[in-house]
Amino acid sequence: MTDFSPLTFDPDTLDPEAAAVLPRLSSDDPVVRRIALFELADLEDETLLPPIVAALRHDDSAEVRREAARVLAAWEREEVAEALCGALLDLDEAVRLAAAQSLSELKDATSGPVLLRWVAHTEPFVQTAVLRALRALRLADAFDPALRALSHPLAAVRLEAVGVLGWLKDQRALTQLAAVAAGDVDPDVRRSAIGSLGLCPAPTTTIVDALLSALRDDAWQVREEAATTLGKLRALQSREALVASLDDPYWQVRLKSARALGRLRDPASGPALAVLLSHAISNLRKEAALALSELGDRDVLPALMRVRDDADPEVRKAVRIALQQIGDRPA
């Protein structure tokens, strides 16, 4: 059991409910100790943090330590972040996972200095969890460790490093992220890097080339993300590649390519998008109609008129929107 002693608290200064619960942390029954932990957490009293932290660090029951890690997510304190980081090295996997989850829920930058001390730990699981926690905090000081972690041998670490850099929106990382997007061996890492490139304010040739390469990736999820990002960046030089992707074997890639072409607003894409209006998959027909509405090209009006009675109500609605938007624009 934990080495915490309720005698360290003056009973006269305690809330009555806390005074009733604290002695149960010294029970020989781990179930009693575990229940006592979340009852203490429900009191939302920061003065009761020490016994919860002590349970996480010292209780001989993995279930109790896991519960302590879970309930500590409710507090944004340096000592809590330190205890949770230490629990990432716990011998029990469930405790480690609970600690990682609680760290990922941190939102206050006061935990940043603790996390930055732990981010260079040699244990990959620790690095992964700490980088994930740093992502939402958006600390400028996390830039350098995240950039170094892009070359880590473990894909899980690289994936979280990409996430940190993406949330920071620091343009100094764009070249490295483009390299990861085009060349990382793990498809999830490539996909995440591609998504991060969508935060670029003005796409450079290097970035667009990396995305065009990703549009030919072996993994369809990577191709899908590349199409989405090219649309976000409105990279006009990607039109031909996106038109070619309308024939991708995976409909998800075709759908995102159609959406991206709509965002480019290049009338030259009209004929290829019009072909999708008769596709067997209704989602593609709908997306093609919406993309055509963005182009505003009157040359596609006959193709839209032919499908205004489509069997799918969502497609009919998209076609009506397209006809109205194009028809309302001056010739």
C-alpha cells in the first residue's frame, strides 16, 4: 500500500468529507484505496494532491497507481506533471498508459518546463507521451526538441514530433516537414507531415513538389491527405495532378481531389469534374457538383442540367446549388 499517513494532515483543518476518506488510503485492501482516490478527486481540493501523488508513486497495487494517474488529469500543477512523467516509467503498462493519457489532457503552460525536461528521455514511450502532451501547449521552446525527434528511429516518436511542429506553425520547420512528407518510411508519419504543411501561408516549390510526390504515394490515405492539403493551399500548379487523381483506385482520394479542384477554381478542371456527375458513387457525384459550383464556368451548365433529377437527394441538392451559383454569375 502507499506510504502516505493521514496523520500528516491536521484533522481540524480538513473538510469533513476529506477527513473521512483520507484514512482509507492506508487500508490493506487496494479496492478501498482505489475508491478513496476518486472520492478525494471529486472534492476538487488542491491541498489533497500530496496523498494522490504519493499513491501514484508508491502504492504497491497497479490498479491504485492507475487510478491515481487517471484522477490527476484534473489538476494543472508542476508537481502533478512531474509525477505523471515519472509514471511513464512504471513497470505496469496500464499505469504507463493512464499517465500518458492524463498528460495529453494538460492545457496549462505551467506544465511546460517539466515536460521539456522529460522530452529528451531515452525511453521512446516517454518521448512519445511527452511530445503528445507538448503538442496542445504550443510552447515555442518545444520547437528544437520536436525538430530533433523527426529523425528518431521509432515512428511513434516521429509522428508526435510532427504533431508538435504542426501545432506550433513555425515556418522554420516547413522544409523538414516537406522532407518527411515525401520520404518517411511510415505512412502515418508521412500523412501527418502532409497535413502540417497545410498550415503554410504561401506554398513554396519545395512544399508543392513534396505534396505532388505524396499524391502518388503507395498508401491511399497519404494520397488523400495530399489532395486535401493541395486544396487548402490553393496550389494552382497542382491542377493537372489533381485531375489525374480523379481516376485514383480509391474513391476517398477521388473525392478529396474533386474538392481540392473546386478550391483551385480553375475552369480548366470543369470537363474532368463533369465526368464524375455520372459516377456510381453518390458522394462523388455530390462533390463534383459542389466543385463545379466553385468554378463558376457556364460551360458545365448542360452537364449539370442532365443530372438535376439524380436519384440521390443530396446530389440533387448539390446540383441545384451549382446551377444557382453559376447562373447568378455574370456571363
